[in-house]
Amino acid sequence: MEFEVYCDESGLEALSNKEAHKYTAIGSIWLPAEYRAEFKACLSEVKNKYNIKGELKWNKISPSYLPAYEEVINYFFEADYLRFRVILIESSKADALTFHNGDIELGFYKFYYQLLHHWLFDNNNYNIFIDLKVNRNKGRLKELKKLLHESNRTSTVVQVQALPSEQSSGIQLADILTGLVSAKFRQEITSEAKKKLVSIVEQNHLHKAIGATSKWEEKFNVFKIEMEGGW
């Protein structure tokens, strides 16, 4: 079966500046490729309905556009074919010198590997799309693809490609959900509109507070990595 994975991150600066945020988060939207057109059409319909010309982003949520983001959140939870997985890295424990030979960028892509590796299943093909960013090492995505392939021999990683978020509805949805989870963990939400969205997720869909989940959770998987080991 063909799958597409769309990824974005939040609070990346905390990997180099531990005072910036309590957590760095990398999130991903997973969907069967056969639903791509339906998925894009649904998000486009919401944007057209509320006259949103640019991207859908967590940082663009405001009271005037809250109904649009409510629809996006509800759509995600109601669409059986969409899944979300996010990895949270506690900045105070992400010691690049200890774990990554002082290479923060290398550490970032190791966390990407942890995000993706555990959700690659046998006999499937995966196209992985990551929000475009400038890497010091130009071969990072090729190396990530190689490592994912070598550790998942019975599945196929067709590509790991960087895309500008404005060109990808999947990356935009990943941005919203990743931003929502990371902001909840950081306890730094001041916007009433964003607080409302968190409440909708917790009360209407999860029926509990957002927190780390079982590794087997399929719809809304929150992986708070333990740097000392364990899940």
C-alpha cells in the first residue's frame, strides 16, 4: 500500500538554546496516497469558505479565524484515514555533545528517524515530505532515507523530500497539530483562540488531557522520548 507522510517541527531553536522552549516537537501526518486528492480538497474547501489566502499555521490562529481551524481539527479526527504522530524532546535533556558528538543538526535528524521508524510497516511504500529548511550538511535527507530503508527492509521508503509548506496541505496540518501539542506541553499558550482549540481536542475528541500516549496509539500518537532510555 502507498502512504504519504508530511512532517513539520516546532521549537527547533530549543535544541541549541535550552532557554528558548521546554520542548522541541517534530510532528507528522500519515495518510494512504489514494486519499490525497480528497484530503487536499477538504482543506481547500475550508480555506475558501473562510477566505484564507495563505497557509494554515498554528502561529496564524486568531479569534477571527478560529471557526476555520475548528473545522480543520474536527475534520482530522473524523477522517479515519488520517493519523498523527509527534515526538517531543525535552530541551534540558537534549545534550548534543553527549548524544550527537556536538552536532545539533545531526541530533535533529536522529529524532526525525525516531519519529518515522516505528510507523513504517511491512510491505508498504512511503513517500515522506519534510518542511523545507536549509541544512548545513546537504546530504541529511539522503542519509535519513538510507537509514530508514536499512532498518525497515520489508517496507520501501520511496523518497524523503523537502517541500515548502505553502505547497503542501499535509505539512500545514502537521504544523497545526504539532504546534498545538508542543504549546500544551510547554504550558505557554496565551491566545484564547489557541486555548479553545486545545480544549476542543481534549474535550470533544480525546476525552482527556493531551499527554504522552501508548506507543500503540494510532490516531493521535504523542511520543515523549526519554533520553535515558525507555518509552
